[in-house]
Amino acid sequence: MDYELENKTEEENEKLINEEYKMWKKNSPFLYDLVVTHALEWPSLTCQWFPTVEEVPDKSYKIQNLLLGTHTNDDEPNYLQIASVRLPNEIKSEDTVMEEANGDEKDNETFIKITQKILHDGEVNRARYQIENPDIIATKSRTGDVYVFDRTTFDPMPKEGEKFNPTLRLTGHDKEGYGLAWSPHKGTSTHLISAGFDSKICQWDIAGTTKENRELEPVRTYTAHTTGVEDVAWHTRFESIFASVGDDARLMIWDARNDSNKPIHNIQAHEAEVNCVAFAPGSEWVLATGSGDKTAALWDLRNLKQPIHSLRAHQSEILQLAWSPHHDAVLATASSDRRILVWDLSKIDTSQLPEEAEDGPPELLFMHGGHTNKISDFGWNPADPWVLSSTADDNIVQVWKMASNIYNPQTQQQYHQQQEEQAVKQQQQPELSQTSQEHPSDDLMDTKSKNEDESQSSSVANTAPTTPGSVNTANENGQMTTTAPTAVDSNTTPASSTVTEDNEASTVAAPAPAPAPAESAVPSDATTTTTTEETKFSNAENNNDVDVQMKD
């Protein structure tokens, strides 16, 4: 983590990162229901799930596609890539099995394979498909131009001597950038906006283009930002509204119906550059921003004087964020600290015991720590709740799903009820609870877990004080701690999770005997609706409503 890497040599940093990864890999069976790791030939700066699912008759898996790119050296060609991903039809922690993924398609139920490559001019900074027609893909390039590809007109693999030949070239930018967004609305689905380091936002409408007219100028250019524009996002309900953020630390809200070049709102959103922005799909008023100041902020469009709430746990700048398409109160953020944090906003301001507060804010649900370099991009699976994909500068693409006992309220309640019953028994029989845990990671366990029998002291929480894949992290000193989730029933061995690594021929094996269950950092009363000063987010699993409440 960044605070640990400061003032260390490159060799020391690399050693620390490798040690963290080994610890994460060791404990993955208890943190996840599914982890698939695939080594790409070149890093991908972009990652997005396609919406379609292919059911395979008489097979226990289904097939989905991922949109990827490449970032090669100057000597090798770059490609827009589509990868097929085999996923189990049902991902359940109680019945998944360990697999050995060695790149042999015949031997693996879970498998990632590049199925299409389209030549690209330089690295693919960002790629996004059109919502109404996912075969139409737009990309951000190093030249500043935005390219559009109709993937159905390209062969699975380029032919020898084939030249770069996009379906459309969208001009207007003088410099490269990353922000790119198709309109999610049917009436304007052909509209595309792009952010550039030239301080511009360009908007195009690709409707009506022909084979003879393959170069398109923007229909609008917005120039209110004073420095580079990092990201843009359309409102999920109002088709003319979009947001932009930039290196000037500003958040701007635009109405495309206005002829004026001025945004309808223009505020300083953070103390440092703002790298990402996204509107909440379940609300007319809520949006989130992520910044170089290491925080993500939640905003109410009706009162932008100050954020509703700030999310604090990352150790470095936040580069990307995305709302869950399945649970309106769930948000994920990615950082150059090599972590993806998943937040349950229904837990904001939930009361905590002092020892719980040391592990982070109550809304911090999970930390994914499977990457060894800066996170480039990530995305929620639109067809499979709680499944995500992520890419990083370490050439790795991962598909993962956190253990169900972390986010499932019913499982949480059963687990906490069991813990409370056990605590009552210990109080009635004090002689059975005198065993003292003397271990460097004692501070990671709550008072209930500390009173477990010594024979169970080999729990994941006890062996992984710095595991970079966990529930609720970041203590008051800024140091990451781990509370690893395990099976609810302490009398049974935790089910092994599917943890596969393509091209590695290695398997993460579940330890035996079963570890003692560690207290989940997620509050037990998961069905309670929590109201903050201005905003109410309903529970992620039981209620998808998001309501913004104004103060009287």
C-alpha cells in the first residue's frame, strides 16, 4: 500500500507487493466465491462487460464477453479486443469447487480467451460500446481522435498485412484523454461525449453517417474547464443532462439543450484533480466523484454547496468508480493504491463499537486486493450480481465475486445470532473463556472472536494482518487491516471457492482444518434503512430504492 511504499527502494517495494499478493492468494478461498486471474500479453487500460449471456446446453457454465484493449510498446501493434469468459451457471460458496486453470480450454470450466482482435492506432485508452447496439464500439486514442468500430464487419483476427481501418473517425480533440460515454437513452442513443486533456468536451451524433462519410466533426464542443477534462457521464434519467470533471478540481453539470457554453452548475468538488464521475442509476439527484485527494464524494444535484458524504479509505488517488447495476446503494471505487473498494451506502452513519471503527467506516463493505499494480479500469457484470472484472498495469485481468456471507443480510444475521448465542454461553461459563490470544494480529479480531478456543486460532484473520483482499480495512492510523469472512456455520469446513489462474497452472487450496469464523465487519442489522443528513440509501440486498431527502 502506498503509505508502506513511501521512503522504500524499488526493490523493497516490489518485495512488499509480492508478499501482499501471496497473502491475498492464500486467503482468497475465504474471501471470494469466485476468482479468475488471466495474464494478458499486454496491459489493458479498459474493461467493460458486454450485456449478453450465452447459455451453453448441457454444460454447467455460461459465456459472457469482455471488452478489452492493449497498451503495447511502439514496436508491437495495438488492438481492440473481445474476450470470452466462461462463468459457472451458479456461483455459490457452499458448492463451488477448486479448479486448476492452465490455459487448456478442454480442461477448465472457467476460462478466459481472446476471441476477436481489431487493429487500433496506438494504445486503447478507453473503450465503451453503444448501449442500444453493443456491436458498435467507441475508443479513445493517443491522437485525440475517437474511433468507432462495428465489430460485426471485422474478422475474428486481423489478416496478414491488414491496415488500421475504423468504421468512423470522430474529430475535434487536440489531445488524448480517457473520458468517454454513450447516451443510455433510446432517443439519443447515437450521441457520444468525450473528455480530453485539451480542456474540451466534444459531443457527436453518429446517426446518419454513411460509408462515404466516415469522418465526423462534433455537433457541440464545451470549453468551460480551464485544464484537462478527465471524465464525463450522462445522467441516467434525463437525456440532456451530463456531468464533467477535470484537473481544475471542478464538477460541472451541463444541459445539452442550452446553446450557452456555460454549465448550469460549476463547483469546486475536491481539493485535488477530479478523475471520475458517475450518476446513481437509482436516483434522479445523486452522483459520485473520485479524486486525487484519495476520497470519493456523494452529491445531491439540488444542493451542491457541499457533498452529502465523503468516502475515505483509499491510500492513493481514486481513478475510477462505478455504481452497481443491481443494488442502488452499492458503489465501487478503484485507486492507484492497487485496491478496489466496495461500499454499501445504506450503512453510512451506522453506529460502531470502538474496535469496529478502527477497521474503517461502516459503509466500507469489501476490499479487492488481487492486483500488484495500479488499477486501470473495472466494471460490474450486468447479468450476474456481485461479479466484477478488473484490469491493472500488471497485465492481469481478473473476474471475481466476494463471498456471499459478506453482502447477504440473511447470512449475516444468522452468523451474528450464532456469535451472540456463543457469547452468552461464554458469560455463563467464564472458565471456558479464559484462553488468551497472544498473536500480532489480535487487534484485527473483535472481542467475540478473541474468546474462541485456542484450537481455532489459525483463522484467516489471525494469519493475515495485512491481507489485501478483505472486509473493512484502513484503521485510524491509515494502515490497512484485515477481517476475512468465513463460513457461517463454525462447525463445518468453509466451502472452497473457485479460484483459477489462467496461464499459471496453479491452484489456491483451502486450508484444513477449517479456520474459526472471524467477525464480519458488516453490521448485523443489514435491513435497517439509515438516513444521513441529506440522503437515505436503502439496503443493497433487500431494497434497491435510493431516495434523497432534503433538510427542512
